[in-house]
Amino acid sequence: MALPQQFLDLRDNVRNWGRWGDDDVLGTLNLITDAAVAAGAAEVQTGKRFSLALDLKLDGVQLGAVPGRVNPLRTMVAVNSGMLPDSDTFHTSDDVVFMGLQAATHWDGLGHVSYDDTLYNGIPADTITEWGATRVGIENVKTLTGRGVLLDIAKLHGVDSLPLDHLVTAEDLDAAATMGNLEVRSGDIVLIRTGLMTKYHEGDKPTYNGWSGSPGPGLSAVGWFHANDVAAVATDTFIFEIFPSELDDAMLAVHMLNVVDMGLTQGQNWDLEELSADCAEDGRYSFFLEASPQPFVGGCGSPVNPVAIK
Amino acid sequence: MALPQQFLDLRDNVRNWGRWGDDDVLGTLNLITDAAVAAGAAEVQTGKRFSLALDLKLDGVQLGAVPGRVNPLRTMVAVNSGMLPDSDTFHTSDDVVFMGLQAATHWDGLGHVSYDDTLYNGIPADTITEWGATRVGIENVKTLTGRGVLLDIAKLHGVDSLPLDHLVTAEDLDAAATMGNLEVRSGDIVLIRTGLMTKYHEGDKPTYNGWSGSPGPGLSAVGWFHANDVAAVATDTFIFEIFPSELDDAMLAVHMLNVVDMGLTQGQNWDLEELSADCAEDGRYSFFLEASPQPFVGGCGSPVNPVAIK
Amino acid sequence: MALPQQFLDLRDNVRNWGRWGDDDVLGTLNLITDAAVAAGAAEVQTGKRFSLALDLKLDGVQLGAVPGRVNPLRTMVAVNSGMLPDSDTFHTSDDVVFMGLQAATHWDGLGHVSYDDTLYNGIPADTITEWGATRVGIENVKTLTGRGVLLDIAKLHGVDSLPLDHLVTAEDLDAAATMGNLEVRSGDIVLIRTGLMTKYHEGDKPTYNGWSGSPGPGLSAVGWFHANDVAAVATDTFIFEIFPSELDDAMLAVHMLNVVDMGLTQGQNWDLEELSADCAEDGRYSFFLEASPQPFVGGCGSPVNPVAIK
Amino acid sequence: MALPQQFLDLRDNVRNWGRWGDDDVLGTLNLITDAAVAAGAAEVQTGKRFSLALDLKLDGVQLGAVPGRVNPLRTMVAVNSGMLPDSDTFHTSDDVVFMGLQAATHWDGLGHVSYDDTLYNGIPADTITEWGATRVGIENVKTLTGRGVLLDIAKLHGVDSLPLDHLVTAEDLDAAATMGNLEVRSGDIVLIRTGLMTKYHEGDKPTYNGWSGSPGPGLSAVGWFHANDVAAVATDTFIFEIFPSELDDAMLAVHMLNVVDMGLTQGQNWDLEELSADCAEDGRYSFFLEASPQPFVGGCGSPVNPVAIK
């Protein structure tokens, strides 16, 4: 099988290999300069905060579609455990967790996707081993923070949740920016709201998981991410991109182009509901965003508690 | 055994039970108002960022002193796994982790400590069960971000690392604030540097773990935290507080007073080395700090990747 | 709520508390004397072996009905890992697993069930803590081996799998023994076949899990276990006993009577299909059975690979 | 580097590839015929049982030498958890475990060792993937039971524990068989006692782990295993074989020859102390042994609770 020409043309257009040096493992996160962070912090006006993370719990998002990507199971190794018998002394409780790093609200690291036996920046895919991503592990991303913008595609189309076959296009993204009175800047972290998260909140996990298809960005959006020098992108969906994919012969094409070719860190299962309501209310769709991953050495992804501050 | 009078007097002085309502489960984090967050963001000038987290890895901080608090073991559930046989299609890598929530750089949640069968705000300790902290779980802390200040006690005393028996006192804290040209404000997140982390970086884990004692804040510091309405406190040590404790009959007294009486969220294993060097260089010891925990439902603690931005 | 009189009467009849001493933690396993083991070994004629365990895998029996009882997830910590670069030297592969101890073919230990705040032999239920079964942990069962007998209730009734509402009675057990030309002896390990495992093999996990009810032994069978001095009992079902239970006010009555009152170790998810076919063929329903649990300190259960030898 | 000629010669002598067919994945376990099992069962006289397993617990054998081979951490997912509020109803306790499959008393499966990019029977080493041993997984070993013999080398030399540099030779094995009045037969499971386990019981884990060297079988023993058609071999040591190895250029030579060339399943950390004492007392060094692994799909090893019955 050969990848379709439309894919290959887009790939040639958006590929960032070598752009930040042959040894680079950060990709578009390089666009988050100190100045971009400072500009992001300058978005803070009221100090109102929004956590965009789903609760970490056994009864979480995962239904088993990705084998091994298990919901968090947190258990106790000490419950009010005292070193002395007296009750009026120090007692402590401690816990452990077993979880998929991509189980809930998370970032895909640059080790998460390969094709043509290759990772971002031409790094051989076989640098992913049983030890994890030995070259592009997520511990390299020390911080991930800057200006965030919400592109509320669901609101743009006047729906709580986009139809399951809604392809988020470059035009959608531009229109949402216009609706939000936004200028997207180099180094921005872009949050794309489809509203699909409402299905999860309603308890309809299969629909949220995309069993009947999922709205999400497609090929033209990839071009848009590149043209706008976006640093990172997250959605409020399980799959991230439109599913089924636009091209029969390039399943999960957006994943491949984003992660492998652009070196774009992408996020899934972000809960944008409360933020969306607030942005609609005050008309401000930009904010400071702090969403640094946990520094798992060799990690192909990481849970994240993204915090938007307005 | 009865807790010593000195402890009880201090307890009566610093106890915040009821201060934010009988149902409160956030404690001093209530001091981080929107205004405090906005003021914190206003500290950002250059956009320079510092991750204060240790790498998450099997060869980490833990040596077994706290049974069950195991170092992170991250393993792979997919390595360049393709759904189709063709190499030029989408391939994916995914990972899982088993770890103690308090294994590396972390916050102690308010469920982590009890005494007299009681948690913060008079909540019964038996609300900690095999399911975790059913009342004061760390998922209640949606965000933890605001103004951070570094009180560099090691630098104050002109050493790389404080002697193992160095008691960090209220006087130390005031002097370090003065050295840093700082006014500590209500709602600040205070980072106390002892320099002990240098031992870990040098590979001397037993010393870092406090096997021969550990420098850290003591009883007068607790009073200082309360008098200054500090929102949260973190150190660059394993044990957090001075060890052995000042009072023979009140082991880990600071833990008890901080967590149970004040409702003060406290952090351990924070790596303040790079931040310390930078503060010494530019003379600015305040910054924006984002250190929101991961929302583990029922969690008694959480790993955190704290990010300081100047 | 009070337990119904029928339950209480049966309880008084079958309770073994004190029978093997006030400190006993083995219950009916005490019935497996050295002589019983020797008699069991004497059942071996051909040396033909049958493993009665289900494969341990992520795609296993569990569907989530018991929160936290997760299917095994085995991952690699080394894959052909060499200490030297040369390929012609020693390379090694190692794995870890996270699993519920009761996830697949398993024994319920005596810590698995309590009622009236009490475990077997009147041991307080609060001896089960976050550390596990501190008094009745499954590590106390060093070995569990002896004469096994198959009571093939499905075959008795001429069906592949009993109807979901089939109550396995004392009469069933006697009739199956007669069909098998068996005399059940003190210390025997009794395997009860309902045929429900065929549903699992056919891929119908919900039916196997008992979502629509499950055949299994009921109250009269409990009396039969006691009257026959059975050492341990296992079934080829998920729930073990008839479900829904016979008495509205005594859900899982058989679990309570077996484990708490008799101190009877019971097994679930045993695959008896191949053994059943062989017994039908050679007419011999007794065999040597080795089914020792893994010695998890404090364990409330254990996976087991039971081996029948004829 | 090339493997030394002495290794290569021995390899040519003992290699069993193709002996049981090109698709064989059981190796010398094929030697355990039904007749051998029946003969093993015939060893049972008194029914006295010996568990040869170490307790499974966090404070176990592992000290970190093999990264990721972690001691078992068992935690609770339910502690006397009731579905109804009434205390006189069914309550249940359940547990989960995270552990290295080779952490305690275990079998090495045929996926555990490779060299020359090859596993037993010429199977390519790259059939070990992140999914485990896809060809030679330990689930293929349905049962592992038969006649066991104890070759008590420590007793042979009149010591509690062999010196750390004691090489167990073919002569040792023959002499121990003679001492035990044993004829080793095809299909036997051979247990070699060095006494090193006494160090573990005394709390000296580093010595037990072989930090100062370990007694164990060497090259001549490998030839002996092959000449005697041994089905499986286990020792009471951490490393299994003599350490450091006899040949500088063939580290862990016995592992390579046993597992890769012979297809010999080998066991470690078997506790032979109680069995040794009993054999010395009654003079009988043969017994029935049941030591079937847990059927982990793709497993490179498995914990085992071996039971010897006399």
C-alpha cells in the first residue's frame, strides 16, 4: 500500500524535520519562546482558573478499545497508619496507582506515533523499545505553558456537540477565531472544542469513544496548524481527529502528520465545557494555559491537568 | 502518651478548622483568591520557565523507607504497533505506569496525615478507607497556582546544603525573605530550599532520604506559615520537616500541625537548584507558580510538575 | 435487616468455629490429612494431566462488575536485553503483571468474605485492613492438594450448560456422585460442573458473568458440603453460587455459609470442560488434584492453575 | 566477540533443536510423559507435603539488580465492602497485585533467554515483543508435574550453605544422587540445593542475591542435565548458576545452554530447606512434585508454588 498523493503533498508542506536542528526532540514546542510565555501570562486579568482535566478514576474514559490503555486504579498502601500505637500521634495514608499514561486527559508525546519506521525529525522508530521512547521521551518537555486560545467549533455551529461526522476544517478554525475575536499567534496552544465531551458527561461513553465516528480536525486543519505555527493542539475528544479518516488509505492521517511530520504535541480528552461557557460569557477566548506533562522518562504520553487562567 | 504542651499551644494558635466553613476540604488553598492568582501572573516578566520536578523513573528517590511508596515503573503496552501490516501506515506506542503518588516530586493532600483519629477540619480519619480519601481527596483541589516565592535558606547561610541538623526557623524564613527583597503575602506558595537535593543529584540517596537526619522547618516555621497566611509550602527534601523532630513526644509535629490543623498542602522532593541559581543571578525571588495536582479521585497525594515562571 | 431463620438454622448446623482450635485459619482444609493426600495420589493411573486454569490475559473474564478486580495486564521490563553489545552473548526478557488476585481461575481465601463484622472462626472482620488479611491471609495455606472429584451436574441433566436459573441441590450432588460411581470422602476437593464455562469459550462473557443469572449450588448444597466433610469446592462459574440467591434477605448466602461459617475455601472460573469429556469417556470421576494457591502474604484470594491427574 | 570453543562444543552436544519437531515450544518438558507422571505419583507414600515457595511480599528477594523485576506489592480494592448498609449481610474483600513474574520463587520460561538473536529451537528472538513471548509464552506449559529428586549438594559437602565460589559439577550431582540412593530418570525434575537460601532466611539479602558471587551449577552440570534427560531444574539461589561464570567470554553460559539450546525450563529462589531436612531424616530424596506455572499468555516466566509430596 502506498500513502495517497494528497497525504504526501500535505506531508511535504508541513514537515518540520531539521527546522530546529537535527537533534531536536521538541518539535513545535520550540515555538513557545520566553516572549510567548510572557505574552501568555499577560492574558491574565481576573485570575479565574479552569481545570481542563477529567477526574482520574477506575470508572473513566477507557472502554478497552486500545489494549492496555487502562483506566487509573488507585489503591492504598497505608490507611491512617501509625508508627506508634497511640492515636494522638502521627498517622499517615499513602497511595499507589496503575494507569495508562494516555488513559484520561493527556498529551501524546512525540514517541506516540510513527510511520515509515520513523518518528519526528527522522528519528528511527526502533528507538522506541520496551524501555519506552529512548530519544523522544516526554521527559524532554520540561514545561508546556503559554498562551492558550479556545476555538469553539461547537458554539460556532450553534450546537452542544458537533455531529459525529463533522470534519473540523481550516475554515472552521478561522471562523472560530473570528468569532472569538482572536488573532492566533506563533507559539499558541490551540484548544478545539467539538462538544463531544458532553456525551461523556451524560454517561454515553461509547459515543464519546467514537464507536460511531468522531468529529475532529482533518487534513486542512493540519495545514492550518502549520501555517499558524501552532505549538500544541488539544481537543475534547477521545480520538482527536475526524474518524473515520478522510482518506481510506491513510487512517489516522492527522496523527501521522501532526506528530511525525510537524512534531506537534497533541492532547485528547480535554474537558472544555466550563471554559467554553465562560468564554461565551465574557467574550474572551484567549488565556494563559499551563499544561506541563509529568516527566516520565521515556514516556510516550503523559496525563496532564491543564489549567486555563483568565 | 499525651502530646506535649508546646505542641498543643501551637496547635490552638494555628488551627484553621471552621475558618472556611465546616465542609471545607481545601484549607489554606482557599487563600489563593482570583486576585492572588492575577498578582502571581503579574510576576512574569521574561517568560523564563523552570520545571521543579524530578524525573519519574524506576531509579528514583525512594529507597523503601515508606513501604509501598514505590518508584515509578513505566512499561509499554504497544511499541510501534500497526493496525495494518504496511509499514507506511499509522503505528502507535503506548505506556502504563505503576507508582506511588508520593514517590517523586509531589503534594501531600489533606488526606495524607491524621492524628487523634481526625483529619483537617475535624473530619473523621475513618473517612480514609481502602477507596482512599473519600472526603478530602486531592481531586477537590482543581487548580493550585499563584504567586510563588523562594526562601533560599541554604544560600542565606552560604552553603550548598544545610547541615543535616539545621532547623529552619521563623527567623530563617524572615531573613531569607529579606535577602530576597520579598514581602510574603497571603496566598503565596512558599518554596523552602535547604540544598539537600544536591545530595540526590550527587547520587547520595541515603543522605537525601534523611537516614542521618534532615534539615527542614520546625515548630516556629509552622507559626510563621500561619501568621503569613501561606497557601502551600514545599521543600527540596524527602521528609519535608526537621528530622528528628524537635519534640520527642511529637514525631513529625510539623506534618500534623500543617496538614491536620492548618489544612496546609505541603510538597516534597521539589528540585529548586536551577531556580535558586537564577534567583541569585537576577535577584528576583518571586515568580508565577503553577503546580496543580493530578485529579486522582480519593488521592492522598499527587505527583506534580511544578513550573515557576519569571 | 435480620438474616432469615432458614439461613440462621443452616448456619448453626454447618458452623465449624472452634472445630480445629480457636486459632485455626485453615478451616476445612484441615480435613486434607496426609492420609487423604496419599489416597489422592493413589488415584493416578495413567498420568494424564488436565490444567483447569483459564489463560491469564487482558482480554479475560472480568467485565468490570467487581470494581478493581481487573484482568491481568502483563508488560515487559526487558526484551532480549543484553549486558554487552555483542549479539552472541546472554540476552534476557522479563515481565511484570498487574492483576486482580481473583481475576481469573482462583481460590477465595478465608479473608474474602465477612458478615456480622466477623470472619471464619469468629475472627474480627477488622483484621482485614489496607495490608490485607492480617490473620487469615492465603499464605497460611501452604499447599492445597489431594483427591479431587468431579460432580458433573450439566452432564447429569444431559445439557452442555445448565439453565441460568438451575439450582444445584444436594440431590444433584448425590446423583452426580452416583453417576460418577463415586464415594465422596472426607477431605475431598469437589469440582462442580455447570457447563457455564462453555459460554465464556463461545465469547459470551456477559452470560458467563451472570448478568442474567447463574446456575450454582444453593443452601442444600452447603449442608451437603458440611455433611460430607468436603475440604474445598470449586465451580466453573463466575459467581460460584446460584444467582439470584434463594433467600431475598440473604444475598450470596452460600458465600457467607461456606467461607465464614464452615471455613470452606471455594474456587471460581475453573475450566472443567476437557476434564468432563475425559471423565465421560473413561468413567472415572476421581483423580489427584493439585491446586495450591500462590503464597501472597495477606492475600484474600489467589490465582491458581489447578492440575487434575488421572 | 566470539563465544569460546568450550562453550560451542558443549552447545553442539546438548542442543535439542528439532528433537521434538520444528514447532516445539516445550523443550525438555516433553520428557515428562504420562508414564513419568504416573511413576512420580507412585513416589507418594505418606502424603506429607512441602511448599517450596517463598512468601510473596514487598519485603521480598529483589534488591533492584534486575531493573523492573519488582517485589510483589499487593493492595486492596475492597475491605469488608458491603452492597447493603446492614452489617449482617455479605461483605467482601478483594486484592490486586503488581509484581515481577520472576520476583520470587519462579520458573524461567523459554522466552527468558536468547543469544545469537535466537530462542530455543531456532525461533527468532524478535518473536519476543512488547506483547511478550509470542511464540514460546509460558501459557504453552499447561502443567509441570512429575517425579522430583533432591540433589542436596550442601549436605553432600557437610555444610549449611556452599561457599560462594562453589561450582556444582557433574560429579557433585552424581555423588548427591548416590548419597540419596537415587537413580535419576528421564523426565525427572531435579532440585539442586546449595543452602544459599539460608542466607535469605537469616536476612542477608545481598549475599543471597549473589553480590559476592553465588554457588551453582556450571558447564559440566549442563552436560549432566542433558545426559540424564532431565525435564526441568531448579535451585535455591537467586542467580541459578555459578557466578561469576566459568568462562570470561560466556557470561551466564548455563542460562544460554539450558534455556536456548536444551529448551530446559529452569527455576530459581526455591526454598529447599524444610524438604532437605525431611529427606535427611527419612533417607528418601525422591517425591512427587507439582510445579505448574500460571498460564500468563506471552509470559517469559511465572511465579510458582512448587509442592513436593512424599
